[in-house]
Amino acid sequence: MTHIVVDPVTRIEGHLRIEAEVDGGKVANAWSSSTMFRGIEIILQGRDPRDAWAFTQRICGVCTTVHAIASIRAVEDAIGAKPPPNARLLRNLIIASQCIQDHVIHFYHLHALDWVDIVSALEADPHETSALAQSISDWPKSSATYFKGIQDRVKSLVERGQLGPFANAYWGHSAYKLPAAANLMAVAHYLEALEWQREFIKIHAILGGKNPHLQSFLVGGMATPVDPDAQASLNIHTIAHFKKLIAGAQEFVSQVYVPDLLAVASFYKDWAGYGAGVGNYMVYGEYPLDDEPSPELYIPSGVIRNRDISKVEEFDPSKITEQITHSWYDYEGGDGQALHPSEGETSPNYTGPEPPYQRLDTSRKYSWLKSPRYDGVPMEVGPLSRMLVSYVRGHEKVQGLVNHVLGTLGVGPEALFSTLGRVAARGIETQVLVDKIGDFVDDLASNMGSGELRIHDNSKWEPSTWPDDCTGAGFHEAPRGALGHWVRVQDGKIARYQCVVPSTWNAGPRDSGGMPGPYEAALVGTPVADPEQPIEILRTVHSFDPCMACGVHVVDSGGREVTRVKVR
């Protein structure tokens, strides 16, 4: 039995430690530990709830906006504020553009290097790369001359020792399967994606003044004026600019991202048999299409259990709890409790070894993440959960794309429950959203044309209009999955605040019954060819797109190791 420690797991936001026992070339057991503490919920106590979004938005700078949206929805739910239609559309535009950009960044810049060998790309024949690129897409940047230029550019970086994002990897590992031509094509698109995402996210700069951390959110609506006749407002010129950016995004996603995903996946079909995890999937739902109290959602909510895609349960927020049996926290009523987030507590109590520690005592507390459970069982959240629930609920666009991807790869629906399935689901969702986001722009333009210019509900802005004691919950489907904020407001101030974030659901430790979280369960059975270079572990963990800064507020006291892989 070989004991592996990967600490920190890189190409993610925040600090994650994975410990695994490898037996017979496969992971036999695994533990997920977040190694820094989050204190945002404590910081918010006693503050004005109208300001909570500005604090919570800074939990993370990668999936920026997501905590602001969840926070505002929680406060609005508590005080009874009802944003007008334009606010709903502006938020949908912000949310969808964030998700599209984030998914593309994840595929190319956070996850691709687990599958793409840069060293091999340097030896590729640009003519073969050109032929491959033209066989899968009509993307214009596909000539041999273009790929030769990319190859020379990367070689120059290597020769100067300026590897940047291509440093500290397991180049030449036996687990890499792409031919050299495919590796060069992927490297070229890696660089193109850097330029594309910078252009596309201008939508956030227009709607929120900046990115990350938009400045235009308001409890009860938005602060972005809408007026077709005002130069300082969103107007017909803005609408035209949005349409241009969205058209460019549709082109990049459909002609570069999705074809690349299918091309890479075709060489790694065996990964449809690894990383299944807990087999339970939960979705809060997202993109309200109307202004009813329970609006229709473009991405529906629901729960799937035990990989049974014949039915979807209705989501019930009252069934959410958090446990701390293996988390560095205390509960006033005892560690054995399972508290609903509305009654949640954040009382840190670190009892682990001082870093750098050789091995965690996983029989006790070993993570700063709690263990969220739905109806007592662990749930995976994220793009795979959303696409599964949408597929089973009959979402026409999702069903068509899922069937297309499965047919192209020649695999059955069971392939979705895997590391490869998560990668595919993220690409499918990106295509779904990039084809939908234009409708939000059209609806906004229609409202402007009809004279509907309201962006804020002022009736609930003053604390004097609020109940003396009220509670609320805000739900949002962030790029990485189901995000929930719970708030209690007493006498106009925040009395209690709790966030349960996607990476807490996915990366949380074992619960009181010993059930592993999704990361821990997904790693079991993962092949490891070389324990000193456990790239296979990174593939499965990265397929969830970890964001530990959302799960823990990072505070570095100094002296930590930058990177370490331990083998025992």
C-alpha cells in the first residue's frame, strides 16, 4: 500500500490537499482536505444586509459575481423585496456570461494540461496539426503556417526558461495519449482562449463597471440604468455591442471549444469508467424566465439519486444540513449534530498538526470544509448535475447536445457518470448557455422599446419597511455548482449568515456515518501509473473544477510549502 500526499493541488483557486492510498496501481482510499479557514460569515455579523453582497462577492475572484447574486437573493427573500423585470434580465446576463467564460477558462487553462502534453506538441508536424484541425472544425486559424508559428513561440519560451503556466507539470507521463498533432492544436487554442475570454468578459465591464467584482448590484434590483435614449445608460448601442460579443462567443464555443473537447475525449474514452463518485446529483436551478414568486427556470432544479436517470425528485431546501465530525469546527450542541444552514454555526477549532504535516489523522478532524448533506446523503453539484437533471426533465436543447456528444464518442449514457462525463457536461452547458444568452439581450431590448425601464424596487430599501426579525435563503447555480446563502436579519442588522458553496458539497470530508464526499468517493478506483507523478488523481479532482477560496477564506501566516508530492 502506497500513501500519496498531493499538497497543494494546483491550477485551482485556494488550497486543497489530497491524500490517497494506492494498492495494485489504483486508488483504494482517499481523503480531501481544505487547509485554510474561511471567516466571511463571522465578518458579516452585525452589518447592514444591503452591504452583504459586496463582502461575499470577494470570497472568490475566479467565479466572481456568484456570491453577490446569492447574497442579494437571500436578503431579498428575507425582507420581501421584488426586483423588476430588467433587473432579472441584467442578472441573467451577468450570470450566463460568467458561466460561459468560466467554463472555457476551466477547460483550457485549468484542466487541459492534465490531458495535453506540451513536450509532445513541440515535436508535432504543423501540417498534420492543420489537417486535424480542419477535419473537426471550420475555424479559420488552422493553417500549417499558423501552427508552426505557435510551435516556434512555445519553443522560444522553453529555450528562455520562461515556461509560465507550462511549468511544474508531468510532461512525458505515460498517461498522456494524444498524438503530437492534437497536442499542438490544443496548445494553440489554449493561447487563443486567453485572448477570447478577455474580450468576451467585457460584458461584465459594461454591466458592472469592472471585472472581477462588479459594482452594480443592489438589493431589490440593479444599479445599471437602462434607457435607449441616454448615452450614459444601457442603450441601443450597448445592445448591438452585446450581440457582437455573443456572436463571437458562439463561434469560439461551437468551432473551437466543443470540437476540441470531443477530439481530446476520443483518446481518453477509458476515463468514462473512472471518477463516478457518490452517484447523487443536486441542482438548485437557474435563469428565471419570468417574475412570478416561483418562476420558470431555464436550467431546472432537482435531485437524482443512485445514478437513476429515470426520474428526478423535487428539490427541498429544508433537507440540507452540514456536519462537522471531520471538520475543524465546534457546534454548541455537540459535534454530532447536523445543522440546517439557517441555524448554522461557524466556530473554528483547529485540532490538527502544524504544517508542514506529514500525514493527516483522518480518523479525526482533517479539513476546514464542513460535510453538507441532502436528506442525509452526499450530493455532487456542478455542470454534470445540471445537465443530468435537465436531460431527465426533458430540456430539449440539453437532450439534443448530450445525445450528440454520446453518439460522436460512441459511448452510452453510463459514460456521463465519470471524470470524462464532467468534462463533457461542462462543454455541453457552455453551448447551451451561449445559444441562450442572446434571448436575455433581446428581452432587454424589447423592454427598452416598450418603455419598461425600471431597474430597482425602492419600496423595500429602507430598514423601516423590514420585519424586525426575518430570515431568507438565496440559491444560485454558480459555474462550479449549487451555491446557497442563508441570512437572518434582526433589527436591521445581520444576526446570522451562512454560505454553503459548491466546493464544500464536492470537496467536503467524511460525515458522522463515515460516508465520503464526492471528491473522496470519485478518486477510489482511479489508476495511478506512477505514484511519484499522480497525474490521474489531478484529472479526477480537476474535473470538478475545485474552488477552495469559496470554501475557505484564505489567510496565509507564512512559511507554507509552495508544492509537494509525498510518496510513502
